[in-house]
Amino acid sequence: MDVEQVLHMNGGNGETSYAKNSTVQSNVISIAKSVTDEALQKLMSNTVMGSIGIADLGCSSGPNSLLPVSNIIDTIHAMCRDANTPMPELRVSLNDLPTNDFNYIFGSLSEFHDKLKRGKGSGFGPCFVSAVAGSFYGRLFPRRSLHFVHSSSSLHWLSQVPTDLGNKNGTEAITNKGKLYISKTSPQSVLKAYAFQFHNDFFEFLRSRSEELVPGGRMVLSFMGRNTSDPTAEESGWELMAQALMDMAKEGIIEEEKIDTFNAPYYAPWSEEVKMEVETEGSFAIDRLETMEIDWEGFVVEKSYKNKSESEAFSSGRRVANTVRAVVESMLQSHFGGNVMDELFQRFGGIVGDYIYKRTARFCNITLSLVRKA
Ligand SMILES: C[S@@+](CC[C@H](N)C(=O)[O-])C[C@H]1O[C@@H](n2cnc3c(N)ncnc32)[C@H](O)[C@@H]1O
């Protein structure tokens, strides 16, 4: 799978678009906001900056694309007002893979600028927004041009499917039978291949950003991860997707072999793996590393969390299926064919509803705040 070509959120503004189905991710942005605010305060304390370079990596298309940037501008504006210092010029870069629907973002920029002027007065600015298409697993910006990097719900996507997984041409091909990602039945070699790919990718990500950030520059990264060393401890949504596909294979709608040869370019790392990778790469100091349990609709899982009624669980299952569809449809469609997508996500919604009825479906979100060492 050529991830750069195949992975993109559903574009436009239609029923299955990311723009219409991304409230889980917008909740995740809000949950990490206090960490972002704290990092900005530390970045700007005791310094008057003439210009500040900000990048959001994996911005996608839809209302979330400009949400982190708006939050960051609000925080900088409030800090400058309180300290009675002039607002720096803002250089904002929105990054995603080349197949992202950047036109959707460009279409919403004039409203974004109008809102800034209305909220902050006509003296506010200037704020230059540009888009940079390319993989964040490589250089995207000039050396030492950035002060603050943000990324939300994106770094769990790998640059590629781990080498040798499901590769039928190679003699060393590893098969993850009937599964799409790491699962309890996966051979150890599958677990190792995923961990190795994450290690390579995250190292490359840190190395690239270390070139682009100024010394003292900061990054707040928020992505799906896990609380435990065992990647098979908690069932992931991929397990339920595999179940829906296997049901369809049993009915002859798709070929079972197609399931064996699909492997998600996704990895939810253990927080300790993340920490180790930051330390190995060496350019950044960890200011904060937090994990939080979030349910599949994007709400923090409280200790008092109550299970849903059957009908609530099934409505919830449908909403989760729409959220997942907006994210992974492009990948599944290119492998299984567009004609089975409606059927697949309908079945998936039912399976998720049943799962949510029986237990609290949750994922672990990691928020990492880093400082570029001098
Ligand atoms: C689930 S969306 C999150 C979008 C947005 N940050 C939000 O919170 O709603 C993940 C985004 O990461 C992007 N992405 C994945 N891998 C990437 C890479 N290597 N380089 C740049 N963007 C990437 C995807 O194309 C997608 O738009």
C-alpha cells in the first residue's frame, strides 16, 4: 500500500465526509488544549517575539483543520494583551499528505481571517496561513523556521505498512490471518514488525522536527497509544472491523485472502516506547507525557462511567462507524473495492453497537509536550 497516495480522510462536506464526522477528534483537540496552552506560555515567557512560526501537522480537512490554530492564536493574543506586549507576526503552516482536500481549507480561510479581525480588532495581525503538502516523516520546513508544532490524532498513522507483512512476493512474508492489525492471534513476528516500523517512523519524525524548530521551540503531540506494554491487551476497533469483513467473506461477498493481505499502516505505541524513542533521538526534552482513557465517541472515561442502554449503544455504534468510515474508507476501498463499503460500515456499526452495549469501548490517548534542546 502506498500510504501517501491511499490514506486520506473523506473530503468535501457530504454525509460520509471527515468534515461532518470528526467530533471525536475535535474533542481530543480540546482535551489536550491545557497542555498546548501551558507549552505556549513557557515558549513565550520573558521573550518578546517579532514573528512566530507555527505548524499543525496532519491538519486534514473540515472544521478541525483550523481549530488548533485558532486556539493557539487565542492563547498568544491573550498572553500579549495581559503582558501589554505587541502581538508577533504569525506564520501558520497547515500540513497534510498531498491527497488531502486542501481546497476545503482554502475555502474557509476568508471566514477564518474575518473571525480573527472581528474577535481581536482590525489592528490584529498579520497572520499568514499557508499549506504544506508532504509526509511529516521527513523534512517539511526550512531549518530553524518554527517555534511551535502541534499535531493531533495523526501520529498513530505509520509511513507504510510494516515491511514483509502480507507481502506475498517475499519469501519472508508474514501473514496475520483474518486480522487487519495486531491481535491476540497474531504471531510475534507481526508484533515485532509493527513496533519496528513505529521506532523508525517516530525517530524520523523527531529528527526532521529537530532541524526545523528553533532551540527552545516546543511541540505538543497528541495521538492514539496504549497504557500497557502488551499490544494485544485491549481489543482495538480493527478487531471489530476484521470481524465484519470475515462475516462478509463467509457469505462470499469478499475473498478471505483479501483480509489476510490487508494490514493497517497504524500503530498505537506504549507510552514507554514513546519516551524511549524521544530519549534515543536525543534532540528533545520531555516536559509532559500524559495518557488518558477516552471512549469511542471522544469523551474522557470517568470512573463513574455507566454502560449504555441497548438502543443508546446501537446509535452510538452507528456514530462510531461514521467516524471510522470518514478516516479509513479510502484505504479499505482501494483494497476491498468501493462497492462493498456501505455494507461493510453498516455491519461494522452493528458489531460496534453490540460491543459498546457489553463494555466501555475505550482507547488510550497520549499527549506529549516536548522542548527542543539548545
Ligand atoms: C484523523 S486525521 C486528524 C486530523 C486533525 N488533526 C484532527 O484532529 O481532526 C489524521 C490526519 O493525519 C494525516 N496524516 C497521516 N499520515 C501523515 C503523514 N505521514 N504526513 C502528514 N499527514 C499525515 C492524514 O492524512 C489525516 O488527514
